[in-house]
Amino acid sequence: MNEPFRDATLPLAVRVADLQSRLTLQEKIGLLHQYQAPVERLGVGAFRTGTEALHGLAWLGPATVFPQAIGLASTWDPELVRRVGEATSDEALAFHHKDPAGAGRNVWAPVVNPLRDPRWGRNEEGYSEDPWLTGVMATAYASGLRGSDPTVLKTAPTLKHFLGYNNETDRCVTSSNLPPRVLHEYELPAYRPALESGAAVAVMPSYNLVNGRPAHLSPLIGEVLRRWAPDDVLVVSDAYAPANFTGLQAYYDDLPEAYAHAIKAGLDSFTQDDDRTEATLGHIREALERGLIGEADIDAAVRHTLSIRFRLGEFDPATPYDDVTEAVVNCLEHQELAREAARRSIVLLRNDGILPLAPSVRRIAVIGQLGDTLMEDWYSGTLPYAVTARAGLAERCETVFCEGVDRLTLSVDGGHVVADPDGGPLGVGAEPDLFDLFDWGGGAYALRAVATGRYLSVDEAGVLVNDQPGPNGWEVRQTFRMEDRPRGTLALRHISTGRYLALDGGAFRLVDDADAATWLTMERVVSGAEAAAALAATADVAVVVVGDHPLVNGRETEDRLDLALPAAQEAVVRAVRAANPATVMVISSGYPVTWADEDIPAVLWSSHGGQEYGHALAEVLFGDADPEGRLTQTWYRSACELPDLLDYDIIAADATYQYYRGTPLHPFGHGLSYTTFDYTDLAVSVEDGRLTASATVANTGSRAGAEVVQIYTRQRRSRVKQALRRLRGFVRIRLAPGESTRITWSLDLRELAFWDVTRNRFVVEDAPHKIMIGRSAHDIRLCAPFHVDGEEIPPRAAFAGPIAAVDHDEYDSVAFVDASRVAGDAVRSGAEGAWILFRSLDFGARAASCAVTATGVEGGVVTLRLDDPLYGPVVGDLPIPRGGRYDLTEVRTALADVRGVHDLYLVFENAGITVATVGFDEAG
């Protein structure tokens, strides 16, 4: 065959266009689903999007498991993260060569949602609360995934999840309020680097709505994302999200209309109904028949899809990656890389000198629910082997182990709860069986039958059985809440279903009625805390490994209510600390945690570290390696310090390390070393549009160590509220004892710009700034002022044309909503007395009138006040007519004597008023 599309010497656009011209309309429609149909007459095979590869290849069987994404970012080493991405792509390709249909080359990673709130159930999937650092790490990982060849992709990385997605609670129906500054300064910058560099070639929108519009329908896909990328970008839907347009979100009346708008907005591939494509493609065909879209819209989506397939080398005679085989999967090189990544991700949070462990340590008590197990999260691969904390330390010295969980019996009137030896239904017997109780926080508990070693679970028929290795699966059926009942009894409520356990016919079954639940008596036979303390007292050192289960108390579909270490685990730590002063707490979790005991000699944290975790931990504890990890999130003292989970406006809410005014438990960037560092001789210059800084860093301790020198800036005067600190760069160094080095760092001054709502563009203000260099956001060792010669932002011109209501300066009690289903944002009052402020509005000699485009659920009034929302003089009232959600109508009012520069408040006298634009006419 000599078709031009198979000629690898031709330009990509020519090849894509040639193949596209040969496809019939129906064949092109067949390419718009996750499972793309083959075109056999042209020799075009089937193609599937979506292979999970977040921190190693997932869902396809045993493969190398690296630390979770938050752990990879904690290395602050983009090159290491790139190597992990490269190893992951090797293994993805090996699985693809073995089973092309089962392992596709469009990989759904990395996750670039900034980690705004640590209560987010998917916190471990992201990199950092800082968008710049997130972009750096995402670009590194995606670069490894895409491969080093300049033209042929190894895999096709997909950025997840666009946009403003940081809550699982009601995630398909909640809307993320993103004011313009938050959108442009915080959310979008996380996506730009990987797309702009070509490291990522695809994007997945998120389940939520953004400013009232489903993210999958966002005009920003075409207006922003695609303009950043040098080549075509493939946009794939999240799983089952398209059905939400008419289902949960009820945004459109029928799916043909919804799918037509999705394609016009930029969606190229529908991930809907698994491999059953008929319904989705039928809706697209109907949309064409009804004239809701044209063939040109289909062609645009098909071009994006085919571009990726061509760049993957599908139509080339050979690619640079054809010789990758199964031998790379969990190969020795990848095992060593997993160990390095795990070791360098560990963060030393506190140390009174107990670490590194002395050579004299001969016996270690390893204690805790996570002391001898490794966890897989939803996007983990299957562990090919597991080096636990206990196993890793046992290779270094004598270890003794205690899980530190309560062992108990359960009884009911007339007998005891007993486990089935074969894992079947639990029943009631004369002699009690023993059960171990695991506290995973948030009121979530799991029970394990001692006799079988299997966990209690509820099967599909609603019967309590004991046949599971632990909490697992998409629908976790192995966790329960304990609800108090009279006389010291309790009822077990199944978390997944919300139903209760009741004894029925000799077995325990789920029932809906809480009053029908069986009352159980729980008797503790062995105290986990006491057993742990007794064992700890026999050892030189106690290492207590605590943390979360990635599938319990926070995961996809479930947020956390707080950040507290599970109560039973904290009780074990306290008891062990009292029994053995040489106690080290090791936290393994996908999010920051809080605890009450401030008197623990040493605390380390890492994410769930993958298959080599135990070796990595032992190397750090014994001082074979300096702890190199640094936090990429603020560790708050309590969840009470956080704004509402659904408050995405980090500027107004003083959220993240950038705006937070409190004193955290551990600040962003924190991480101790086994040595000490001194910072001196800061020199700063501003020249030719660049800020340059240099400083000397010296290792003043007695050990070699690694340091992450962090550079922050702060704008000290501005028209708008500025961040207290913002990470601008970092330099990783390794120094021998007594060694020093001169680090130099440079920044383009354009990076100091912020989004100016008065002119809808980035602006660098003429203003004083401060550079701050140190070990964390709160451990600043050197600082110096510098001045930037930038713009002076003038008062906003009142008569330059209509002003978008969302481009206000401040607000109270308003939500950001869609002005129409296709494009545009507006504001809607959430309460009587809500307001928006336009600061420094220049009315010139005199303003004659004001006009707004608005509508109201029940109608209402918008009052115009100068300089104060409560007491400022009223200069006009706008009667808002009652109308439908999108029935925006122009309403005009004459203004009182308004001249010169004033702050103008639009005060909503009623809830449910939507305003899209505000305009003014000058007096003649």
C-alpha cells in the first residue's frame, strides 16, 4: 500500500489530512469513542484511550509500583520524576506489545490539580498546593511518559482533571467558583508547562462544574489549552461523565444536544458505557441529523485523535520503541529506581537527635497498623513484591513486631459472633471468636477474623462474610461505623451502603431500618496500645508506623472531614512513647495529618512508598542516606484552619501557603536534614528584564547532606491583594561536611505578573518586592528588597464599554455562574445584601446612567452605592425583572451626581439575581 498517510517522510498534517480524506462520515464518527472502531478497508486498527499510569502502570497486573504522586513530588527532583515516568512508559509499552487491545498507549497521567485542600479524597494523586511546582513535576513525569524521540511518542500523556477539581463530595453537581485571578494565577498555570512544552498531548476534563458550567463544556478548552500546545491536543472525557450532561447535571434536555455542544467545546473522545459504543455514537449521529453539529465539527475532533495516533507511530513502518519487551517490567533497574524514589521522598518532620539511629541499636520494635503491610491505592499497580517497614528493618537488626490493634469478641443475646472457617457468612456460636479492630480514621473501622486472617465484608447479597484480604475495590465493602446503643452495646453500619447489620436466620444481613439493627456487645480481650507498649519496652528503639488506608476515609468519591491521625493509632503512639522514650513515629499517608502529642522525639512522613518502601525507610533511619524529601503542602494544625471545602477562592479565603496567615504545624517546603546548613552573602540584581540572585550555602554539620534551597518572592505594594509568599524556584545541592557552594538563580520579571481584572490581561506593576531564600516557606534565611519598573494600573474607565460582572475586585455572598450554556460568566447573589465591588472606577466629569444585563429568579433590585456597601450614598436603583436562568435583559437607571473616581458597589437586595455585565453612559 502506498497511501500518503503511511509515508513517514511526509509532514504530520499532510498524513493526517490524507487519512481523514479517505474516511467516510460514519467511519469518522466511530473514532469519537474511547473504543475507536477499526477501519479494516484501510488497514486502520482499533484504538483505545485510557491506560492508568499515575505512579507506575496500573490495573494490568504486577508492575513496578513507585511512590504515590504526592511522594514523587516530595523529592523536589524533576529529573528523578522524569525517570519514573520513563520507566512507567517502558512497562506500558511492554504490556501493549503483549496485548495491544488490553493496554493502550494513551496514558491517563499525570494529575495536575493543585492540592488546594488536603481534605480532598484524591490528594495523593496530585503533586503540590503550588501550581508552579505542580507544573514542574507534571512536565517532568509527562516528559518521561512521552519518551525522548522528538517526533514519535512513546506514550501519549493526558493531564487530569481540567478544571477546578478538588472535592469528591457531590463532585458531579457542585460548581467550583473561580474568580478571574484565581483562574489565571492559580488553576490554569498548573496545566500550561506540560502542554506548552509538548510533554503532555492530551487533557481530561473533570466531573464538576466550573462557574456553573460542566467542565467538559468549558470554552477554555479551545480558548486557552489548545492555544498553548504546539500540536493537536486530544481531549478525552472522564469515565461516564458525558451522561451527566442530561443526568445529574441536567444541563441539557437530551444527549444528542449535549454531545453536540461537547464536541463544539472541544471534546474529542467520549468515555461512556465502556466498550459499548452504540448508544454514544447514535447520539452523535442524531445530533448531525438534527443539524446541531456539522461534519466540520466531527472533522476537528477526528483530526485531534488521528494526530495522536500518528505521533505514536501507529502508521509508521517502525518506531524507536519497537524492541521494548516484557523484560522491562519490574526489572532490576526499575526496582532500584523505585527504591531511590521512595528513599528520596521521605521527609524528616522532627528530630531531637535520635536519628539517625546509632550503630549500637540492636533491637527495634516495629509497631502499628502499617508496620508490616504495604498499601495499594486505586491507581496503584499490583505490587510484584512488598518490602514492608518491618521487612526492611529486619535486614538491619533484630526486630519484634506488634500490630497495635485491639483484639475483641462480639456477642449478641444468646451467643457470640463466629467466623466461618471457609470465609462464608458469620453466624452465632457458643464459643467466641476473636476479631482484630482496625481504626482508619473518620469513624471508619475494619474487622479481621483472627481464625481465618480474613476481613469482614458484605457480599452482593447483603450478607456479612469474612473472605477478603482487606479493604479493597471501587466499592469498599469492608468498612463499618459503630453507633452507640443502650447499655453499652453498638450497631454496625455498613459505610458503603449506609445500611445496618441485623441477625436474620442465623446470618447477619443488611437492613435499611436503624431500629432493626442487631445490638452487639464488644468486649476487648487485648488492648493494642498496651500490647504495643509492652513490646516497645523490650527494644532499644520503637518505630511506630501509622497513617491512612488509601481506600478508606478519603479516596475517589469520598473526601475527609478532618486531618486527624486515627484515634486508636494515636493512642498506640502515646503508649509506646511512654514505655520507650526512644520512639520514632513514621507516617505513611497520602495527605497531611495532625496529632495531639507534641513530644515525639522524631517524626518522618512519606506517601505510600511502593514496593521498596521498607528498604528506603531503613536507609533513612540508619543514616545511609540523608532525608531529602520536602513537603509540597502546608500541614495545618487542624482542619478548623481551612476554609470550606468548596471555597476555591484561595485569595479571599487566605488559603494555601501563599495566603495563609497562621502558623502551620509544618510549613510548605519543610524537611529536616541530618546535618545543618548556613546561608550567607545574598546578592540581588535587576537588569535586562531579569531578577538574578546568588547566595552561598554551606554544610556546617558533620555529615554529608542534601539541601533544597527555596526561592520565594513577595510584592509589597499593589492595587490588589498579593500573596504573602510565592515559590519562584529551587536549587537542589549536595554538600560534604564543611563544603560550601555558590548558588545562582534567575527569573524573568514577567513571571511576577498578576491578572488585572480591569484590563483582562497579566500585568507587572511598578512596585517594591522582596526576595526570600530559605529552607521552607516559613524558614527564611536570607531576604532582600528589589524594585520592578512596571506599569501603574490606572483607575478603571467607566465609559470604555460594558464591564463583565465577574471582573470585580471583591465580593460577598455571590456565586460565579454561566451567562449562557455556551460561553461567558456572570455572578448570582446568594443572599440579600450580597455585593460586588469595582474599585477606583473613573466616572469622569459625570456619569449619566448605568445599565446591567441581568435576570432574577423572583426579580428584585440592585442598588448602586459609592465607597461602602452598607452606608455609602445610593446613586441609583436597578429593578431586575423576573426571568429564566439565562433570560438576561438590559436594565437601565439614571444616576445621581456621580463624577470622579469612586469605589462602586452593586448591592443585591434579593437573592437569586444574576448580573452578567455593567455599563455606564457619560453625561452629554
